[in-house]
Amino acid sequence: MSDFPASPVPPADLLEGYLPRAWAKAGLAKALGGEELRLGLHLAGRGGGDWLIELRADEARVTRGSRNGAPLSLVQSVQDWRGALWEGRGGALGARAAELFRNGGSPGQSRWAPVRAAPLARALADLGALDGLLRLVVTGGKGGDWSLALRVGPGALPEAPTATLSLAAEDAAALLARELSPLEALLSGRLRLDGEMGFLLQLQGALGRLAPT
């Protein structure tokens, strides 16, 4: 298994060098069971750019230059992306996002083994029919506020988020641990929403396809 870099490296080095090798050694293609998935990544700032991540039955490939119609793209500043990977920023949410890049698992014990590839492929297809930008902000965590966004649907990045969700680092940890429900968090004001509720409901409906069939 390739060792994850101990100190920060340029995004291109990690994405185009380390990541495909790590996923290949982790057996990601086998875990996907023949499904093909396409995800986009946009990093803003020095060393950033656009990447297309293609997960196929025979390879995991990362191509720089365009998100090329990916139905879902992660959008983030280089600073916040690097902060989650090497500085522990973003709390539990940052750690969950960092798992996509830090560790592909080891042969026979892949983190991706439990992936339900077919429902995931259907969910991504549904997301491709939507159009919006969801921004997530974690406040009060290590290193200060931290954020990422999800570009839902293909196309150019919107100038402003369609909806923004903000919460404290401790509440993000409680949500991911299922100690706090999203509804309870919203009603109590611990999860704050700005923007279009309708877009969030559409997003929730698409992600509902991830449920076992």
C-alpha cells in the first residue's frame, strides 16, 4: 500500500499520483462490482484546478483539466482541502471528507468493500438532473471555520450557493455519530439553513436512492 504523504503536497501530486495507486491496491474496482462512477473536483487557489475522477471496473483514473459533465463535484478551497487532510480541520465532517483522499484501504480489507455500487450509481444519475450548489460550513473547530461545497448537476459553478448549511464542529460530530438527527438540529437552531429549502428536499430525494433495494 502506498504511504500517504506525511506533509502537504500539491493537489496534482496527490490526486494524479498517489490516489489512483492507492485505490488500485485497495481493490476499489472490484468493490464497485462493474459499476462506473464519475465525480468532479474543483479546488480554488494556488495549485488548484478541475479534476475528473472516473471509477471503472478496470481502473480508477484521475484526469486534470475538466469536470466534464460529472453529476456531482466537490468544490473547496485548496486551503480547506489541505487543512482537512493534514491539519485536522473541519472536525468530524472534515475527517469524513478526507477519507476520500487519505486511505483507499488495504487489499482484502478495503474501506470501499461495503459500497453499494448500484444504488450509488442510481443516486448519481438522479443528482445529474438537479442544478445547484450546496455549501457546508463547520464553525468553531480546530484551525477556525472550514467549508466545502457540493456542485449538484453538471455545468459551470454557480456564482453563489443555492443553499448553505452551517453548524458547530461538535454538532457535526453528533450528526455523523447519529446522536443528533438533522430535524432536531434544524428545529433547535444547531443546524442553520440559508437559501432554498426546495433544493435541499430535491437533494434528499436523490440521495434516498442509496437505501438498500
